[in-house]
Amino acid sequence: MNLSKTMMVGAAVVALAACNKKTAENNAAAQVEANAENSAENVTAAANNQASNIMNTAENKASAVKNAGENEASAIKNAGENKAAAISNSSSSKTTENKSK
């Protein structure tokens, strides 16, 4: 009985040891999972970079449109001021001419 008990315990230990060993299939599955995780991380990083580039481009275009609008507004304002000054100068000249006559 003692011998068969010892043999049963030995067989159980061998079976447990066999269960803990990784098989080639387990290693392959782990490698596939690791590759999938790396691929997912690469796709996420690429998407984030592309989104950043799109945002930067949009900000640059918005700034260009804003600057163009401000430049056009300044040109209109300057033209108006120049016309007003010309009218004012013309009026002053006429008044001076009328006084000298």
C-alpha cells in the first residue's frame, strides 16, 4: 500500500509538472497576442500623430485667414483715413483761397 501510495503521489507530481510547462502552441499564442498589442499601439500612435498634424494645419490655415482679414481691414481703414485727410485738406485749401480773394 505504501508503495502504491508513493507511486500515486509521484505520478501526480509528474502530471502537475507537465501542466506547468509551456507548449509550443502556448508560446505561439503568446507571441501572436504580443504582436497584436504592438500593432494596436502603433496604429494608435500613428492616428494620434495624424490628428496632431491635421490640427496644426487647421490652426495654421485659421491664422492665415485671420491675418489676411486683419490686413484687409487695416488697408480699408487706411484708405478711409487717407480719403478723409484729402477731403479735409481740400476743404482747408478752398477756405484759404476764399479768404485771400
